[in-house]
Amino acid sequence: MNAYTKLLDRLSAGEKILIDGATGTEVKRRGVPAVEHAWNAGGAKTHPEIMRQIHTDYIKLGAEIIISNTFATGRAILEDAVWEAEFDLLNRRGVELAVEAREALSADDVVVAAGISHWYWKSEPSLDVLRTNTRDQAIIMHEAGAELIMLEMMSDIEKMKIQIEESQRTGLPVWVGFSCDLDDDGVPQLLYGGSLEEGIKALDGYDIPLISIMHTKTPQIDACLDVMQKQWNGLIGVYAHSGEYVDGQAWIYDGIIHPEDYADAAERWLGRGVNLIGTCCGLGVEHIEVLQKRLFS
């Protein structure tokens, strides 16, 4: 039985699982320069030792899923950044560094997940191009040792469906992470259009064991869970963010939620039946450490 199957069995039996925290945020905090128009995509090439250490730190804190730092390594993003030539390297090494961290610690039951998004900077690819790009990315990640594909910041329903289909072609399991904001009536909406309810309904017919609310403001999670728990019978995860994206260019980490306050919220979410907890942008090692001590020890 492989690590993913064992972890899924535990989740299905009612166990709660801690995953890792933000990787891009930790890359920034540890001095790795950002790639213009591609967030912190370049770390696997320019500072692999830092990337590996971030994964190592999360594993030592008890994270049982480690997500590769590949949120911003889609081909369309790298084209805008003039890093397209590094598409294979960044996606391959992004996964391999997580695998290496796990192997160095003999943490055989930790699952390495490959993060894929349809976020773009300026040049939005056509749906056909997105399909090809996702297929190529998922194949590279599978070959590099990923055991799970985490579709992150799913905010456009048609793009999500394409990325599910192409990711599943690898034979790897696929989980979906929705990113939301609340409209004026307090109803969760996907960031690029459509409601969270519509996004969940679009998963009908796909084999998706778990969906998460991720890269969503911490105070908005409960409203999202209200919708999810009415529409979804499968497993649920949460990894929220804290901070603001300013002028479409950079995350500003002023006013980050205190680790103890985030743990308070996470305890409430677990009490509501959430199966998996981690953190996203702005929330790093210190938040995962508190979560582990308070809720998973």
C-alpha cells in the first residue's frame, strides 16, 4: 500500500490530517528573489537548497502532505516571465526537491503532492493551450515522483474541468482547491467567476475524493464551509491565507493573523467536520508549528 492510499484510508476513517504551509511565502522570507510576473517560481533553479529546507521544516513539524512549489510554474506564467525555457526544470525539480526532503528524513508515509494552477499574469491561454500545457506539466510531475496532484486556486469552472481531465490522464489522484471571495450578500464566489456552489456541482462525474477551500481569506472560510457542507459529501480541506495582493504585483504581509488565532479558527473548522488543515500565502512555519502542537499532537 503506497503512502497516498494509506493517508486516504485514514482520512476516510475520520482521522484529521495536517498538511504543510505556504512555500512561496517561505521562499520570500528566506531571501529568494521573486521572478517578475511569476511569483516565486524560480526557487527550484536558483536556490534549491532553500526549497528543500522549507519542505524539510514542514515535515519535521508533522505535515503529512508536502506540496511542490509549482503554483506559478505553468507554461503561460513562465512565458510572461520569459522563463519558458525552464518549464521542464522548474516543474521537475519542484517535485523532486520535496521528494528529496522526504527521503532524507525517511518519512516514507509523507505524501508529495504536485501543485498546479490556472493562474496567469497577463497572457491568458486559450482553453486548448491550457489543456496541452496542463498535460505536459502533469506528466513531468508524475515522472518526478508526485503521488497526488493538487489543483490550486481553482477559480474558473471550465479551466478547472480541463485541468482535472488532463491531470487524471497521468493516473494520479486529483484533489481540487477552490479560491473564493464573498459577494455583497455574503455568498462565496470563485475569484474568476461563478459561485462556489456551481464549482462544486461541476465536479459531478469526476473522481475527486477531497476538495479544499484554499487561498481564501481566513474570516471567509466559514461561509464557504456552509456551502460545501450542503453540496459535497466527500472529504474537505482548508488552507487559508492572510495578507493582501497589491496592484496585481506583490503580496503584502501586514496584519498577518497570529498563529494562535489561526489555530483557534482551525479548531472550529475541524469541529465542523473538516478533514485536513494547512495554510496558504502569508502563513508559514510558525503557523504550522502551533497547529501541530495544539491540534495534532
